[in-house]
Amino acid sequence: MEGLEIELFTPCEGEAPGEAEFLNEKGDGIHHIAFQVNDLDTEVKKLVEKGNVVLESARWHGGGIAFLASPSGGINIELIQFS
């Protein structure tokens, strides 16, 4: 894994389902940490082998994204591969 991105946000008007659910269940706090990776499939496989669960994923030419839930219910992980 290469880079690290911490995304700070607050809901304004309307609700994004994932963020609203997080706030309702856990309150304020860290929702996820995003990592830029060179090989999405390899990194996802490593995390799944450690008990993480893929919640969402998408691929595009030369890249993709995967969003994984922590097995302990802790901070979620987002992996991003750019082309």
C-alpha cells in the first residue's frame, strides 16, 4: 500500500445512506481510511484473508475501488487503484 488519505466530512442537507447509518449507529468519529494501492486485487485478497468483508467495489480500465468493513467493527478501509 502506498498513500494514505483521511477524508473529513459532515452531512449538510439530505443524507448519504452510508454516512447517515454510521452517524446513527456510532456517532461522530472516523468512518474510514483510504489507501492508494498499486494492485487492488492483491490488497483486497490480503484484507479478506484477515477477516475484512468487501462492502462495495467497482473496476474501471486500469483501476478500481474497494470498500471493506473491519472484522472488529472498527474503522472501515477504502482501497483505490488509479490507472
